[in-house]
Amino acid sequence: MKELETLLQGRGVVRDFTFRQIERTERGYIYEVSHPDVPKPHYEVFLRKINRRFGSISYPSGEAFGIWAWTYPNLQQARAKLVELTRGETCPNYLAKRMFMPLKFASKGKILQPWKR
């Protein structure tokens, strides 16, 4: 399995951006994202997602943000999200969809939270 590079140069719509891996766990990553025209970097946190077609880990595209990837203005908030992901406290929408479980019980209106123990 090919892991993500620790330093990436953007291509296409993110061509002038530099992505530098800050932290990595079994479940996710934090990358610092910088641009020469922007004084402060921002941080992208995302789940470790295996791309079976290419035998590698995928960096999220723009469509993944808010589903299995998030952006934060500072490292402290990004680390808090990574801890949440590592502990399994977040059940992203795409996981709920893959499990084919409804988010509400029709009979009693209770919220179904299969990721909570």
C-alpha cells in the first residue's frame, strides 16, 4: 500500500499550494497547506481512505470536505479533530451511507448512532 507523501505540490486548481504532512495516525492525517500569497497556512484533516484501484491512500478532493475531510485555521483545532477521528468518535456521512442504516428510527423517532458504544 503506497502511503501519502509527506510533502506535496498542488496541481490543477491547487497548483501553487504546498501540502506538508504534520501528523499521521492509523485513521487520519493532518496536512499544513500554504500558498506564497497567503501569510498564514491552514490545516486539512482527513480520514485515511484506501484507493483500491491504485493501491494507495487518497488525498481528498474538494468534494470530500465536510464528509471525510475538514479544514481548520489553526493547528490546535486540527489536532482536536484528528483525536476525535482516531478515537472513532465521528461517523462521517459516507460511512453511514455505506452501512445502509437509516439515521432515524421511524417508530420512536430515536437517532440511530451505530458508532457509539
